Amino acid sequence: MENIILEAKGINKYFHDPNTIQVLNNISFSVQKGEFVSVTGKSGCGKSTLLYILSTMDTDYEGELKIHNLLMRDKSEAELARVRNEEIGFVFQFHYLLNEFNVIKNVMLPGLKLGKYTEQEVEHNALEKLKILGIESEALKLPNQLSGGQKQRVAIARALINNPLLIMGDEPTGNLDKKNSELVFDIFQELAESYQQSLLIVTHDQEFASRTQRTIVMEDGKIIADSKN
Amino acid sequence: MKLKLIASISASLLMARWRQTLVAAIGVTFSITMFIALLSFMGGLNKLLDGLVVNRTPHVRIYKEVKPTLVQPIDKGANFAESYNFVHSVKPKNERLDVLNSAAIIKALKQDKRVMGVAPKVITQVYYNVGSVDLMGVINGIDVEAEAKLFTFSDYVIAGNYIDLKNTPNSIVLGKGVAEKMLVQVGDIIQITSSKGQMVNLKVVGIFQSGLQEIDKVNSYSSLHTAQKIMGESNSFLTDIQVKLNDINLAPEMAKEFQALYGVDAIDIQTANSQFETGSFIRTLISYVVGITLLIVAGFGIYNILNMMIYEKMDSIAILKATGFSGVDVNRIFISIALSIGLFGGILGLIFGFGLSAIIGQIPFNTSALPTVKTYPIEYNLYFYLVAIVFSTVTTYFAGYLPARKASKIDPVVIIRGK
């Protein structure tokens, strides 16, 4: 069990506005290194809420969250930012690229923030990641000059820049057409298989979920199934 | 590394909205320009007005006042020590009008390290004889060199050469008003009658204009020796000893000290001319208030633009936070945006302010009251520029503070989920 990179234990979450509603009910599960996990369920089942708690961005919950065996509860805002920077890569439904920067700078930003490598090294790494995703030729373009699928791939490259422990995705294919969804899925699969990258992807796309290694199904804030595919 | 990253993010956010940024910066530039121009002009004006009186006034003036003795004999009697003693109709004694032991006092003053210089003076009432009319007048017998050095006497001599007063025996520099009334020019001989009835002929070697008409209509200058001769006194006779100090602020204290030490009357410049100091202070205060008001208005401009920028860049802020930038980093980004607007606008403002004050300094300003002034007075003082840049930085910091704090508190979950 040494390979557990993320562990959630008895997580409860309530929304208080306008009435107190329990959105997550005693969620417990863990993710192993190199696993490609999908979380699926109907709209409003709490899967995104869970993801934001696991990502450390949402700190208003009950229960225990451990990343790399470190408890997240007592960490300060700045420490959590550091965890997100170093251990977690994000891919959202919307690409969230900064339009002021070109593609390569967008990819580099989290790496520069980490400050582990020099700017040249980060730039080199960023080019590597773009190469893996097949968009190195777009490196100097601005995000608004790219197509939707390309933007999402840039976002994935940005998620990869600090070689994170875990990549989290919130409906990463939700905004893409069939062809581009396919492309993104293939990238995830390749990352999982060739680079032993752990992934935790929230999706309502059943087909997408069924092709991952493991699927967690949620309903009404509870895990109702957790099975390997 | 981290600073560089924050700087590059701030720079690109700035460039993305460069028009608004420019408007904000121009606001700062404008207020700093006006601030500098206003302070330089006010400073120049203050110096000019101070110069009218303060530069020509000794910091401490030692003199002999004709007044009744403070302590009457009855007060010294042991029998009446416990009583209130009323003595009516006390009159001053018939005393000499000069400062006693003046030579020793001057010698001691010249050795005092706090004293910049000493200029002795003899003031005497005279009549200027113009045909059958006698005009009331005052002759100031001065040590010409000391007076020129300490009280810029030479600046006010508008005709003739001031040093001739020393070199030509029995000479006089007439006030402009007096000269006009007497219809005399440099080189003419005039006749005066001293307070003791003696008639003296004096050669006019110059005409002076102080800028204060009342003074120019009455006063004239001669050398110490000439004045003493007019009065029929010895050459140790001095009615005033004018002292200029290295630090003007010591004047009140030193006036008291001289009074006690030499048994003379002494008055300091602050007491003698308190209205000038008040005037200068109020003018400076007004210029600072106006300048700071302008800056605060510019600050609101920066506040607005940053607020707008934050609303526009919500997504960017959210993603920065999601990818590991902490609230502190986001705060720094926006603070540095505000500060760079302030610094950029401020430095431009300093340059324009310098230019504007230089232009004002070229505008002709001729007034008969001020013979040495040809253009509007401007004071170039590094201190104004320092104050301006510090104010602009501080104001923009505070203008950026609230928006930056708001940006740092943005919850990325709310933004990202809202999509």
C-alpha cells in the first residue's frame, strides 16, 4: 500500500445556502500511483465537488484528505498552493489559458512558480511536454489563435509541466467534439501507460469512463460502485 | 526568480489593458506635475517674500531701548518687599542712545561659533533739505561690506555702486522715494540737517530700492563713520548691532542670552516678523493640500482601473490560483501593477513638473517693488521632487491595496464551477 498517492477518508461536505444540504456523504477511497481513475455519475451527484476538495482548492469539508501521506487539513493557504503547484495538475472543462501569454509561456507558468529549475530548463521541459502532445509547432502562438482541441492539449501540457503526482480533470472533454475528445482520451491513456502518470478524471461521459482502468460511480453524494474495468 | 515571474505577469496584465493603464498613469503624471509646479512656485514666492524682509532683517538685533527703569528704588527697600508699590508717572532717565561697550560685545560675538556675522549700525533721524522744505528722514550708518555680505545690501542699490559708500567720504545712498522727491541723481550733492541742528553736505553715490515704499521714502544709507560724524558722536557710538546666525531657529534663545549677558535689549527675527513666518507656512500648507488632493483623485482612478481589471481577469486569477499561485502572489501581482503605474506616472510627472516650473520661471514678472526680480520666482528644490515621488508611490500603493486584496481572496472554485 505504499503506492497510495491520494487518500480520502470519510469526507462529508455541506452546502449551507439557502438550506443545509449534504452534498458528500462519507466518501472514502484512495488512488494508487499510475492508476487511471474516472469518477462518474449524474449531474449534481457531487463528483465535481469531490474533485475540488481533493484538489485542495475547497477547504470547507469534514474528514481526512491525505496527499502523499500528508494530511491537508492543517496546511495554510500558501502551503496548499504549493501542493497544487507541485503535486497536482489540472485540466478543466474550459481551458483557462491566459490570453496575455503565448502557448509556451502558459505551459511554463506553473513551472516558473515552482522555481525548481531555471527558466531555460523550464522552457525546455515545456517544449518536451508540447512535443508529447503533438503541438510543439504552436508554441509561439497566442491561445486565441488555437482551436478548441489544441487549447485543451496546451492545458494538459500545463498540467504536466511540474511532473505532478496526479492529474485531475473536471470534464476535460466536456467542451470538445467527438474527434477531439477521442484525442484527449488517447493522450490520457498514453500518459497513464507510457509514463505511469496517475489520473483522476471526473466525467459524465459513460464511454470515456468505461475505457479507464477504474471507475468510481457516485450518486447523491455517495460512492455506489468502485470497480476496475 | 519569483519576483521576476510576478513582474512579468504584472507587465503582461498591464499591457493587455494599456489604454486604461495609460489613462491612470496620466492621472498620476498630471497631479505630480501640478504638485511640483505648485510647490516650486510657492517656494519661490515664499523665498521672494521672505527675502523682502527676512533677508534684510538681522536674526538678532541688539539695541538700546529708551524706557523707564523697571525696578524703582522703593522696590529695593526691605520694608516694602512684601507690598505692592505704585509709582505714578515714571519717566525714562536721560541716557545715551548707544549700545554700551559695543566694541567688546562685537568682539565676543565674532568669536561665537553660532554667529555667521555681525554688522554694526548707527540709526539717526535727519532732515533732507530741499530748498526751503525739510523732509523727515532716517540715515542708517552701516559697515558697507558686512551689510552687503549679510543682508544683500548690494542687490537693492539700483543706481551707482554700493562700495562707493565706503570709498567716498561723506557719501550717501538715497532711498528711491527720497531721491525722487529731491530730484537728485547719482553724483549730486545734497544737504541734510542732523537732529542736533548741524548742517552737512553729502554726495549721492547711489540710489536704493528695497521694494517697501515706506522705507524708500524715508531711509538712506551712509557709512558708519559718516553717520557718527552727523550725530557728532565718537566712532564707538553704535545704536544697533545686527547679528546673523548660522541657524535662524536659535535666534529667540540667543536673543534672551544676549539680553542677560550684555545687559542690552535684543529682539529675534521670529518675534519681530512673526507675520512673515505665518504667511510662508500657510502658503506651503495650501500647496501641499492641493497637491495631495490631486494625488488622491489620481489614486481613485488607479483604484477603478484595477478593480475593472480584476473583474475582467477573474478567470486568469482563478487559474493562477489553481495552478499553485497563492493569495500572496496574486496580491503582489496587483500591488506591483499599481506601483508601476504610480512610479511610471510619477517619474513622468517629475520631468513635466520640472519643465512646467522652468517655463513659469521664464515668464516675465516686472514689479517696481522688486528691482532684482525679472521673472516669476521658482524654487528648485530636490526635496519637493522627493516628496512628490514618495507621495505618488504611497498613494498608488493604497489605491492598489484594496483591489489586490480582493483579487487575492478570489475563490477559484467559485469561478471555475461557475462556467
